[in-house]
Amino acid sequence: MDIKTGTLYLVSTPIGNLGDITSRAVEILNKVDVCAAEDTRKSKVLFNAYEIKTKLTSYHKFSEKAKAPSLIKRIKNGEDVALISDAGTPLISDPGRHLVNEAVKNDILVVPIPGVSSVVAALSVSGFNLDNFSFYGFPSRKNKERKALIDKICKSSGTSVFFESGKRIEDFLRDLSQSLPDKAEVLIAREITKLHETFYRGNITAVINKIGSSKFGEKGEFVIVVSGSTRNTDNQFSDEDKRVLNILINSVGKKEALSIASKILNKKRNLLYKIALEEQ
């Protein structure tokens, strides 16, 4: 008799306040055969609060490759498996990618059980333009990579959001302040939904001062949101803009190309003329 393959559920859990879990998440966690958890001790608190009796098995970044085969085998044998992280949505700066990729390779159904996200929560209260934003997870501890990220954030026209821990928040903000324009807006959300939830707003200098003078300023986990650059984008010219301009010049001639490019790229004609001269 053919065995029906089980399902892998990616279940979002609260990021602090246990009341933020969805009823569907509780239902799934109760019905699966086993739940893979980043830290079973932390997940046990949630399970006890909602009287969830499902067996927990450890699944963290140091064991995910080694434990994935056994979980995949259980699913292929007809069992349903849930994956949860310590807080929030699995795989968002948390382990699980290897397990999901293996499930996909084995034609196993992967189902998301949506819920709270500290990234979305922080973005929603920022008041910044969210038509376009980039999430960077935790900044690298390596100076070269961290500087590259800071440079990207400072030049971005879209909102940037990332995580940082209390142990490194002061150093990162100090590095960020060296390059971030003073007029850029910053929101730092600390311990979202927890007892000491705090939001710090202002430019980078003001935010650093507020955190430094706060009783719990550097304790906990932080979500940092930086508004997009408000520099005059009319004077910015990307490599892609240059490529478009060159194609037009080669196709229809310089005069007509400048007119068309001005409309397509939303750039002033005299700027395009200057760029065209530089490219010759």
C-alpha cells in the first residue's frame, strides 16, 4: 500500500507576547507528529502555555544539515512535521533553509502558517515610505562586510531594516553615524511586544543619545529601520541608466536619444547631455 507523504509546516510563533500566536498555529502545532524547534527549552514555554503535547526535537543552525534527513524521512513515511524558531517566522535570520530545500527536492508540500514578524511590526510603526524596502538580517561582524552594508544603506533610496543585538548596537550605530546623512530618519524598536518594549525615533545622533540615556537602552534585541535617502535623485545616474542612454544614442542618434531618455529615466536633458559627453 502506498504511503501518503506528510507535510512540512513553517509555523510563526510570538516574538515576545505569547498572546500573539494565531489559533491556526496552535491547531497545527497540536496536530503534527513532531515539531522541530530552534531551542526546545524556549519552545516548551509556549507549548506549556497552550497545552500543546506534541513532541519537540532540537533543530538549530549547528544541527540542521545533520538532522534534516531524518525529518525528511519521517515526512516521506507519512508524518507531518512543524518547524518553529525561537521567535517569529522560521528562516527569517533563523535556521530552516536546508530543511525546506530538501523538502522541495523530495516533492514534499511546504505550508506556511503566517504570524507575527518583528520586521513587519517595526516597519509598520516607522512611518517611513514602505513602497520599497530591503531587509538585511544581522550585519556581519567583519569590518569590510559591515562597512559595505552601511554604504548600501546610506545610498539606498528605499527603507532599510535589519537586526542587531544589545551587545553590538552601540558600535554599529556609531559606525552608521559616520556615513548616514543627519537628515535621514531612524526608528529603533527594542524588545517588540515584550515588557520593556521601547521605540527610539529621530536622526542617527538623536537616537544614539536616547539609547545611551535610557535605563534599558542596550539590553535585548533590536530592529533598526532607516528611511531611504532623500537626496535629489535627478542628479543620480546608475549604470543601468547609462546602458539605456547608450542604446538609445546608438539606435536613434544623440539628439533624439536625449529627448527619449529624459522621459524614460525622468532626468533633465542637460544632465543626460553631460553624461553622454563623458561616455564618448
